[in-house]
Amino acid sequence: MKWHGRCPACGEWNTLAEEVRRESAPAGRARRARGSAALKPIPLSEVQTPASSRLSTGIGELDRVLGGGLVPGSLVLLAGEPGIGKSTIIAAALGNLAAAGRKVLYVSGEESAAQVRLRAARLGEDALAVPTIAETDLDAVLATIDAERPDVCVIDSVQTLNAGELSSVPGSVGQVRQVASRVMDLAKRRDIAVVLVGHVTKEGTIAGPRVLEHTVDCVLQFEGERERTYRTLRAIKNRFGSTNEVGVFEMAERGLVEVEDASSRFVSEATRAPGSIVVCAMEGSRPLLVEVQALVARTEAAPPRRIANGIDRNRLSLLLAVLSRHARLQLGSCDVFVSVVGGVRIEEPGADLGVALAIASAAKGVPARAGGTPLAAFGEVGLTGEIRTVSHADRRLAEAAKFGLADPLHPGTVGTVGEALARAFGPAVAGVVEDFGTAA
Ligand code: TYD
Ligand code: MG
């Protein structure tokens, strides 16, 4: 036995995780001594599947992301930054489930029952009816779940529960793993759908949820800026559905509200000022029109700032390089800010063209031309300046047409970034060599 504060393998501090050593059961030992009997493999088509009916949470967007509702006996991890609305959405879901006649249980390790009640009071009658315990001791929680046998149980959060058999603090890697594995044991045995709430910090440095990703059946990520209204819920792993679905929510006075017509909101708010472009993006299998804004400003800072909100920063660097090389737009001495309006994140390459046009528009100080409506665009920008096709072009175009955006620029209409700029700003403006580096 020796004390360790630092991992002897990687040299990092405080990364060691404690694990209990389970004595292998005597039966298992005996069997091993005898040598295991060979099993008979059977074709998958003959495997019996339980006719499990999904439990609807009563929140359409949440059900959709789950792949049609909660699967009985499944383990779902709901991850997100503190304050994003995890407790709010889950409290509302439990209220709906209870109202639909399901047995539910809310385990709060973070807040007292009184605090949970205050939140529920904002959400309405149904949420107030949810049976709740405020407890952090894992054994007590498991005993309660076993005694109550709910259909759906929520543990808020997995980082606050304490497995007494480990001496490490709650929230450490070992604890979180132990809590999850013991909860899962019980959930599978009793066919209880369990939602584990987990906190993720911005940097993703979590002694928590990440280590659970392979254990649980489904990982839902709740994203968005806390200060902004819109939040997105997406599945990053789902054993019972697709990971393409995204739900859009808005935090309101009385809890999270589903935003079903997100496109119309974003489009009606689009400014049409220089630096603004509407991107026909895909959120999973659903088209979404969002406004992308860019700001280009001369700076003394070296290196200049490249700030990306809602798109990948590396993608921004790449687009700046393409603009510089293939559209003669030199922004080497300018700060460039790009932001997707409303706190939405676009992770797909279809946003490239829109972002590039927004930057060009901001740099030139000229709004993009598109009749009387904001200019819409989609398409991936390749390294040679070509505009590449992206998935679901028809759905993106249909969405743009639905909201009256005439003539979006896309891979079917423009071949290169240069062409796109000429179409958006007219050849005279597009052809101007922009070099902020030598301007006074
Ligand atoms: P919360 O669900 O507690 O976040 P998390 O569990 O992810 O940490 O709540 C998030 C924020 O939402 C909180 O700061 C208050 C706000 N809020 C509203 O604006 N309206 C509401 O009806 C509720 C319940 C919360
Ligand atoms: Mg919470």
C-alpha cells in the first residue's frame, strides 16, 4: 500500500480513480474450476425482443430526440452546463408522465425538496404532483427506488450521489462510475427508465458524464448560452433511435417552451445589415434557418482575434484562409467575430458558404443583395475555393422557400466562393481587392 496523489503513468495530479474490488462470487469461481460449458449461438432473427412501448414525456421535442419517448429499463444521461435548464425540463417531463398515470420518482441530490418545489410551482400543477426525495446517499436512494418501483426515475445529479463504499468525494470519476453502475444494475433488474442528470463544464473537463458515455443507453446534450433564450437538445448517443434529431427550446417564465417554428423566428429577426446572412442549416433531419452575423474590425493586436460563437473556430480559420486565397480578401490585421444568432450551434459544413459571405459582407461594409429579403445560403466551402454539395439540399431549399427567401445561393447555383461573392455583392464590389493590412 502506498499513497499516490499523482498518476505514476501520465504524471497528472488528482486523476486517480478509486474502484472497489469485487470478490468474484463463489459460484463463478466454481464454474471456472469446472471449465465453462460451450454456449449455443442463435441467429439474431430468433432472439426474442420485448415489445417495449415507449413512455411519452409529453414534451414533443424531448420525445423526438429520444427517438419516440423513454424506453423502459433504459439509462439516459442528460448532460449540460449548470443553469442550462436540465432540472427544469426533467421536472416538467416527470410531471407529464405522472399526469399520464405513470409512476415516477425524482431524486434530488443537489437541491432541497423545498427548492425543487419552488421550481415545480413555476411549471404547474402536474410538476407539483411528482414524488420527490432529497438525498445524496446512494444506498438510501437505491433502497427507495427498489421500494417504490417507479416506471421512470430521475437522479439529479449523478455527481452529487455518494457511494459509501468508496472513500473518494462525490463527483470524482470513481464515484460517478460506481453510482451509475449500481443504478444501472437496479434499473435493468426492475425495468425502470432512469435519467441521470450530469453537469458538464464549458471546457468539457468533467470528472463525470464523459466517463459514463459508454455505460448508458442514451446521452442527451443540452446546449446553448445561459444568457440567451434558445437552447438545443441533441442526442450524441442513442441505442434506441437516431442521433440526428435536435430539439429547440426557449427558456420562459414558466419553464422551457418548445420552439417548433424556430426558422420563422430567426428569419424575422434577421437584420439584413452588412455582415448578416441567413444560413439554411440542418439540425438533424430538420431544416433550420438561422442568421449568421460577422464583424470585421481593424486591430493592432497580433495575432488578431478570431472569435466564433456557434460555429467551430477551426472552421472559421479555414474560411478566412479560403477568402484570402480565392477571393482576395486579406483580413490579416483585422479582428473577425462570427456569431450564430440566438445561441444556436451549427456543427455541419453546410454553414460554410453563409459564414464566408457574412465575413465578406462585413469586411466590405455592404449588405448582401437578395431582392427585398435577407440573403440565404448553404454549401460547404472546399480548400480550393469550390462550393461543395451538402446533404438534404431539397429540404433546405424548401425551408427557404417556405419563409419567402428568394434565390438562396447554394452548390446548385454557384461553383466557387468568388462566384458566390459576385452574386451576393455584384461584380463591382466583389472584385475589389480587400487588403486591410495596408489600409491606413
Ligand atoms: P435549472 O433547470 O435549475 O438548470 P440546471 O438544472 O441545468 O442547472 O434552471 C436554469 C435556469 O432557468 C435558472 O437559472 C432559472 C431559469 N428558469 C426560468 O427562467 N424559468 C423557469 O420557469 C424556470 C423553472 C427556470
Ligand atoms: Mg439542476
